Amino acid sequence: MRDRFKMRPVTMNDLGDIVDLANTASLTDLGKPETSLEKKRAELESGDIDIERDCRIVHDGSGLVTGYIELWNSPPYTRPTAWGCVHPEYCGLGIGSSLVTWAQTHAGSMTDKAPAGKRVAFQVYSPASNHRALRMFSDNGLSRVRCFLRMRIDMEKETRPDAPILPDGILIRPFRPGIEEKPLYRTMQEAFSDHWDHVDISFETWLDSYTTNFHYDPTALFIAVDNRNGQEEIIGGSLCYPAISEEDGCAYVEDLGVLKPWRRRGIALALLQHTFREFHGREIYSVELYVDSENPTGATGLYEKAGMRTVRRTDLYEREIRSGKD
């Protein structure tokens, strides 16, 4: 990074500049804005990040913010993950590389937070179309380990999707807040236990990740239950947000999973179809989600069967900070 650029910690006074930068970069990379002032403020004030400690901006001599990065490191502190951006007119000047180097160093300074014997890896994502960023990651010692697909369905406003067909004794209904948090947590942790890079998290961390999200709405959590014996057992869930930061009128499926003994029975497809039908009834006609392109459960094919299509590819790059067990 040339001498004309300086890096410093972030304060909330920088928020407007950060949002402007993020949206400028996103318009170049994705063709639409990334966030808003209100949403970014809620994100950085969530308590999951200390902006002065965990965020950095780069500015030039005139005060123009040309780069930004934030490092998220939630319990159990084994996957510190960075997100950042560089102003499109200032790419290729070493700004992104300097920010990623800082983030890796900062992540390395926090390895003592992770449980003893656990593997710790620094991670960063970028749209697969941003070849400059991906080369920069490689030049900074990171390796591509996965590709994730952003998938989407756009429903016809005039036609509400049909209710799904379910196996006998299985029903899908709304989540009951204040009652079902712990059984839902146990179900989703087990459902994702065989997914790539799954890390067990505590109930408190899991719950906090949902309830502190700017878009959290407990009525957007749908669960599948086995009711054959008269006692409901949660066997799967579609845990959603009724909005996303980048676009009005689009919902987002954060997690969709079914317990292993119940797979291959059409329950995951039914959960997705129920999700589409519910949001359509709320006059939300588009739904998106991310899926691991190498998901072992065949999720990509399932989502395509439900009418979704791939709209974006995102690559995950990683560098191991401390060896150990996953």
C-alpha cells in the first residue's frame, strides 16, 4: 500500500463512509447495493463485534475512505471470518492486501479464545467473479476451499404456491418462541453435523445469532414435526428472515435441515415449498439462500427441483492459523 494511504481503527462516525464504500463496491461486483445506514448500524452495534478493535478503514490524504475490513470471531472462536471491500477506482494499489494482512494478524492474536486442541482457520469470502480479489487472497497465503451458490426463486404474484404434500404423521407449522428454542437448536445442530466444516456451537451462541439479526422475525421460523405418537418431535426446520439487506421484497433462508433418519422422504422439499407459500402470503415473492456446491445431501438438486436457480457464486478462501481437531 503506497504511502498516500493510511489505515486506522473505525469509529461510528465512519459509518456513512463505510456504507457508501460498501455500496459502491457492491454495485460494481453484484450490480446492486450492499446495505443501508440503518442496517449497517444495527449490525455493528449487535455486540458481536468491537468496531475499534475488529474493524479497519484505509483513507487517502484527502480523507476519502478507499478500503474497509471487519473481522467477526464468534464462539467457539475457531473460524474468524473477514469481510471487506475496496473502492473500485483504487484496486490494485495494495489496499486489499494490507487489510487482509491486518485481519489475519488480528485473527492470530485471538487463538487463545478457541478451545484447546481445536483447529483455528482464518476465512474470507468473495464473489467468484471478482478475480482480482481471489488472486489477492492467494498471494496472501490463502487457499480456495469451497464454492457456495446463491440460489433464488421469483414467484408469480398472481399464483400462490400449493401447500406441500407431507408423509403421514408429519406436519409443518410455525415455531413457538419461548417454548421450542432448545429442541429446535438440538435438531438443527444434529441436522448439520455431517455438513462440511460444521462447528458445534452453544445454545446461547446459536440463539443469539438469530435474535440479534436486524431482520429477525420469529414468525419466519418454520418447523417440521413428527406427530405420529401424539407427541410432537421436531425433525427439521426452515429458519428464515423475511428480508435481506441488499434488496427489498426478498426473504432469505438462513438454515434448512432435516434429521438424517428423516431424509429422502420429501420433508426438506416440503419445508422449502411451505416457506415459499408462507412468504407469498405475506406479499414477499422472492426467496434466496446459500448452499455449499458440494453439499453431501444433494441440496443443490433439491433447490433446483423446487424452482430455484443459481444467481451468484461465492468462493471461500482459508488459511490455517492453528492445527487441531475440527
